[in-house]
Amino acid sequence: MLIRGARAIDPARGLDATVDVLIDGKRIAMVAEGIEAEGHEAIDGAGKVLVPGLVDMHVHFRDPGYEYKEDISTGVRAAAKGGFSDVATMPNTDPVTDTGTSVRYQIDRGIEEGKTRVRPIGALTRGEKGEALAEIGDMTLAGAVGFSDDGHGVQSAGMMRTCMAYVSQFDRVVIAHSEVETLTKNGVVNEGRASTRLGMFGWPALGEELEIMRDIELCRLTGCPLHVAHISTARSLELVRQAKADGLPVTCEVTPHHLFLTEEDITDAYQTNLKMNPPLRTPDDAEALIEGLVDGSIDCVVTDHAPHAKHEKDCEFEIAAFGTIGLETSLPLMLTNLVRPNRLSWRRLVEAMALTPRKILRLPEVGIFEGSVADLTLIDPEASFTVDRDYLESKSQNSAFMGAHLTGRPMELFVSGRHVLSAGEVVA
């Protein structure tokens, strides 16, 4: 396969130029201008942008146990549609992903599908109950790329210290879902104007910030790399900034819905697709998060792709499930809202959505250079579309951005040289 005349961007190599890229088997054979390669199928890259394969380090595929919401087959199709060569799956499945066998199951199912790679994240504690260490070493050997009790987090400081001290021996990262449940109990929207206006229980920002403070200090104590999941408040970001200034191995992520939606978007129609964990915060919080992404304080963009069946969202707001899907819309939202208005450079976009997640998860390096594994995403920055049911590949349809008109989308995706997205459609 030969990609002709695309604007190739790979910040790790200082590359931002119009080149041809020749793929031979699983690897990139040549990066140069005017490549002649008889017998190779050619893709016209004129006007398009070629970047290393995107990585989403926070998704929920619900497999095993909740396949009626999503399974690995539909999950990797959604990921491929979004331009992702790798996704890291959270462990709150049934049974919980807390053994090497359960990690291997997900990896093998992903290999069977032959599209986006599945990189499982193992649980920190058995059954995510916060009581005893999970099989950290066994899961590491099986291929777990990180550890988290995502969904509620480790509530005991002593247990979290034990987890971090143990994980630090395996060159893996602890991914913290930051929520003090005694503060957030019954909360469904941000505490403040939204909870008062809508007449619902509030979820205070402190419920997130207090646990981030705790875990940063545990990182200082244990030396274990700490990654703060789905950061949502300006103060949370300041805590991470200070930890970085102190030289601690702390990183963080943000979702598109926390960047581009706020509590003000939840109206008296009580749209349940806008109910997520953590909740949508204030416009000031969203603006601070955008600034943090632009200046590099926020390390990466993730979707927290959280599929739910129709009956779990088509109900009263208070009892509806938390979460929104996001794999198919993440890159288009970033392009539409930040790159096109020149608030975010292409370089920062590629760092946040392709390069830095790989570093955090200790994944093998890929890029646009001769000899690299051919994980490549080709983007058409001018392709416009509307988010609707026909566009989505996920088994579930609970998108917070349903009906949005977006500009820019992935058109081609190669994973180890396999052509898994062609002309914007997932290859069967």
C-alpha cells in the first residue's frame, strides 16, 4: 500500500511535511517524496493528514458479562471507525478483569477480530472490592498495560498505598478513578447551580479533588507512576500541575465531553446521555481544561467510552446509567472545536491522542519512519458529517453528541499494516 502526498505529522521525529509513505507487510518500508512502487495499491493523501495510529487509554467494552451493551467485536469496530489502532479496556466487567486469564481472554478476542488492538487494564483489587490485592504480577505477565479500580476507585487510603507500592515493582501505571464516595453518594449532576436548578442531588467537585490530593501524596510516598483518569475540574488540574512541578510521575487525561459540554447543557428535558461520571462541570472548568490541554498540563485525550442499552438511558435521570459512548466522535470533536479554530495545534493533537498514551502505558513506539510498525491514521480535515445512528458502529447509541454536525474525520486506518478502515468505513 502506498499513501501518496499526505501531510505527515510525527512530533517525536520533528516531522511535518508532505511525503509518500510505503507500507510493506506489517511495517513502513519508506518515507520520502515521489516514491515509485509498481504493484502497490495507492491511496491519494492530498489534502489529508497522516499521523501515527491513535490510542485511547480509557474505554469500556463490557466483555465479558455485559455484552448486551457492547462486546469486543463491536467495540473494536467503533474504535476503528474513530481512527484508533489501540484501546485500553477498563476492568469493571463481570467477572472483573483481575487475573491473567481474564486479561488474556480480552487480548485473544481482539486478535481474533483483527482490527484495533485491545490492551486490557487489570483491576487493582480482587473484584474491585477494595479489600485485597488482585493478581498484579499474573496480569502483567499476561499483558495488562496498567491497573485501576475504575468505576468507583479504591476508597481506603491504606489499600491504595498497598496497591501503588506493589504496582511500582512492575513498571506499570496506576490509573485512579478519583471519587470519595461518602461525598458523592446519590449525586447525579454537578453540585451548585445545576443541582439547584434541576432539583437533583449534587456531586461536589471536592469529591474528585480530595481523592486526587490523597493519591498524589501516595505517589510521593511510593514512587509509583500515577495517572488521574477523566479529570473534570480546574482545581483538579492545578493539583496535577503542582505535582508535576514537584517532579512526581503524575499524568492525567480529559474527555471530549468534559471539554465541550458543561452543566449548562443539561436542561429541564433531563437528557440522560448527559449523565456521566464524573458529571459535567461549569463553563469555567471546561475552559480551564482546554487551556490545560493546549499548554500540555493535560497529557492525553480519552473517551471513557461507556456503552449502555437503550432501557438503561431511556428512564428517569436519577436512575439512568452513567456514561456516554465516544470512540467514533472523539477525533472529529477535537478537530471541529479546537484544531479548526486554531486553539490546538496539530502537533499537540497528535501528542495527546497518539504519542503520550503509548508512553504512559509502556506500549511499543510507533511513528512515521522507515521500519516502524505500520500503525497509521489518515485524516480528512474537511470531511463533514452528522452524528447519527447510521454513523455509529457501537452496539449502544448513548452519545452525548447525537445530532452534532462535525468537520474532520479519520478516513483510513492501518494496524500492523492491515487496512481496517477504508474510505471512512470499517473493513468487514
